[in-house]
Amino acid sequence: MSYVTFPCDYACSDHASWYQVGYADVACSEDFDTENPYIHSSKDTTDRMDFGLCLEYTKLGLAFAVELALHH
């Protein structure tokens, strides 16, 4: 997986309101260059999911939870 950093000084996603009050934040999304054209539409169904990417997000979430547990 790769990552990019970008400022979010507006409501660009659900995490923005947390960031604005001082919490560290992170947002995961499909690659912006090859994003799934069906996202947030009636055609956004499980048969179009990239399960390899889902696995990577699961690993990321688990690693994030472990880091939080170790440092808090």
C-alpha cells in the first residue's frame, strides 16, 4: 500500500471534524487515480469489491489497534 498526505482544512471526510478539535487522524481510501466508479452509488455492491484491498485495510486496522494498545 502507498500513502499520500494532504491537508484537510474543510469537511473532506468523516474524520475532518475530529481533526479540527485536535485529534490525530487518518483516512483510508482507494487509490484516487483508479478509484472505483461505483462508490456511493446503487451499483456499489459486494460483487464489485476488491477483496485483496479489503485484506490490506484489515491488516492496517489491526496494526493501528495494536499501536494504540501499546502506546496508551
